[in-house]
Amino acid sequence: MIAGVLAGLSALFASLVLRVAFGVPLPIDLVSDRLLPFVPVEAFVPSLGVVGGPVLAKQLAFYSSFLVLIGLGVSASRGYGRLSRRRLPLLAAAAVVAWVVAVAALWPTLASNYDGAPPGEARILSAAALAVIVALFAVVLDLARRYR
């Protein structure tokens, strides 16, 4: 479980550093920007009132993303611990698949950037940032499980 928490926290830390250094949106920003257009206005506006307004809703999403990453890390750690001796190739394959799925699912939102990068450059930065986040998560998970 500790390995999963460490992996989740490392991904969170990398996300925050990439946001400050390059203006790359946090994964929760990309996901919410991708999903919110599918929410009807009649449902969205009242939900903002329930959580206390748009600023509090954004803060709630930000802080809940911490729990999601840690929960994902714990789940991944438990599954990873149950694998056979060929763990590392499977982890690497899972990381590549996770990155490809994330880039494909979030493609329309990858063009955003908080430092004003043009859309093409922003899309490359965001895709590369997701690769760094996923790779760091996998490396920390493996090292923490190996040297616990």
C-alpha cells in the first residue's frame, strides 16, 4: 500500500511541477475540460450551487484529484504485487497503454496551456507531460515495491 501512495504522490508532484514550469494543465483539468461539454446546462448550473459556486467546485476537483491519484496508486500496487516474476515488462506495457489511452481520450483538450503556448506546441507539451507522469508513477511503484 505504501508503494502505491508513493507512486500516486510522485505523479501528483510531477503534475504540479509541470503546471508551474510549462503551463501544462493538471490531469484533472484535462479530464474535466473533456467531460464538462457533455453535461447539460440544466444539470451543471444547479450542481455549482450545491458545491458552493464555481471556485469551490474547482477547488473540490483539485483536492479530490489527490485522492484519486493515491487510490489509483494503491490499486495499482496491489495488482502489481500479485503478478509473477515478469512484473517489469508488464508494468512497462501497462504504462504505455495507459499513456496511449489518456492521450487518445483527452486529445481535444491537450491543446490548452496556461502559459499561452500555441495549440500545436501545447498538445505536444501536454502529451509529453502525461508520458512523464505515467512513467514516473510506474518507476516509483516498481522501486517502492522492490525495496520496501
